[in-house]
Amino acid sequence: MKLSSSSNALKRRAGGLVAVVYVSEGKDADAVNVLQTVAEKACQQHGTRVLNVFRDDEYNRTGFTLGVGVASVAGHATPSVEPLKQSALALTEQALKTIDLRNHSATHPRCGAVDHISCHAVGDAPDDLAAQLAKCLGEGIGDRLKVPVLLYGLASSTGTQLADLRRKYGYFRRTSQDVGWSGAHRVGDGQVEADYGPSTIPPESGILMLGATRWVCNYNVPIVLGKCGVDADAADALAVARRLARQLSERGGGLPGVQAMALTHMIDAMGSTIEVACNLLDPSTCGPDAVQAEVERLFGEEGEFGWTVKRGYVTNLTPEDMLQQLVPLR
């Protein structure tokens, strides 16, 4: 996952700016196609590009990756974030019109119709450009779309991290015994400390967490229950998998720069699948191969459910692949 430095073409291009917009819809392919069409039209209008769309039917969630190339930094004026801001804002607005969180259910946690937007500088682009994008986009969403926006990472004045916000506002708290998360996202008295937008949470749209970090690799490892199949006690199996995911995480004493959680991904006639969903905060230090090996070790030592660990997968492009597609921002 490390950006190659062998290409002269890539060396000449300072880098790129990327926004990943996560929406709480993945089951309705027609709805996702409409969102993709809106994103592509907005990108065409503003000189940006849709780099990747990852639709996850089981998690009822889709990630749209939008980007723009940064032609030069040193010795020139800072490139404008406005084109990418406007592209992501158009997608976000359409998603909020399309999705009502009160009618949404999923086996993946979420806190909003547009759940999360992450901004990243890739290649040699400066990190403060991603922070600027996050703040400008957050202001636009809060003021224009009236959704509470909570900033994290480089965009936060206090250095708050995404995991901190998620724990504070109940992101990981299951709300349904059947699917995991269902209906409007509820927080205490219904108020949040928003950086932009209202402090009262609209039940139809929820809250949006938005920040800037260096590139994060999302890597998911499927775990198939083999001994009992669909008749296995799924709750017991998930509880054990969650304990092992904590051991995998840096917070639980595991691999550096790894955040992990275990989620039910699929139950069908072939059996039950749990996924260990991971954020790799520094893939150059601890990448997918290291995570795969540790998941295989942990689940291999816990033989109660006859786990079969499948090869994991990434949900997005590498920074190098993104740079190959991006047209420098002029």
C-alpha cells in the first residue's frame, strides 16, 4: 500500500486531494446509481473526478471517493479546495435528500445518512490542504444543509480523533438485536457539540463526522463459521470475534496503527460470515499482509467455532492508483 517513488511521472506531480464520502445506502442499487450520477456530473462541472465507488450490500453502506490533482505547491499559491468542496457538497446534498436514517438498518454502525467524510492529501500534497478542505466542506454542509458536523484529526482545533468522536456519541452502541443498527441515531438529550450546523440532531439525517488525516487503508477480513453453519449461536460467535478484534487493535495491545471491530457481514444458506473490519492508520508501518497474518493467528488459536479465515480485501484504491487518475488542479 506504500506509494511508489520509482515513477518519474508521479514525481513531477505534487500530489492529490481526496474526499471519501460514506453514505448509509448500499442495498438499493438504483439509489446508489443516482448518487453516482450526481457525483459524476458535479465532478465534470468542477474539474474533479470520481475515483472509486464501493457499494457494500450487506453493510448497507457505500463509499464514494472523489479527487483532484494538485499540480504544484512549492513556489506557487496554495491550490484552491473549492472544486472538490463543491463536488462533495453536491453528492452530500443528494444523499441527504435520498436517505432517511429513520428507515435505515444495517450490520455496520452509522450515525448519519451521510455518516462520515474523510479528507486526505496524497502523494506530496500538503496535509494542511486536506484540513482546509474539511473545514470548508464542513461549513458548507452545516450552513446550507443544516446537519450537525463534527470535525476530527487535522481539521479539529483540539486534535480530536475520529475514534474519540465515535465513542463519545454512541457510534458503536448497537440499537437492534436483529441487525445491529436501526432507525434514527440517538444521543442522550439529542444535542451534540457541533463545529458547524445545528446542535440538535435531525432524526432523518443524523450527524456527520468529517475530518482530515493522512491516507487510511480500510482492510476487511471475512471469517466463515464452519462447525455449525447457520445453526451456530451467532451471538456467541460474534462476542468471541469482537474480543479477538480488540486484541488485534493497537488500543487492545495489538498491531500498531490498527483499529479493528468485528461485525456480522452475511448470513445465508451457505453459513454465517463475520468480518474483522480494520482501519490501517499507517499502512507503510503495518499493512494488510501483517493484519491478515495476525487475524489468522488469533482466530486459529480460538477453535471453538471452527473458523475459516478468508483472504481480506481493501475497499478503496491505493494513493498511487489515485494519482494515476487525477488531473492536476490548475
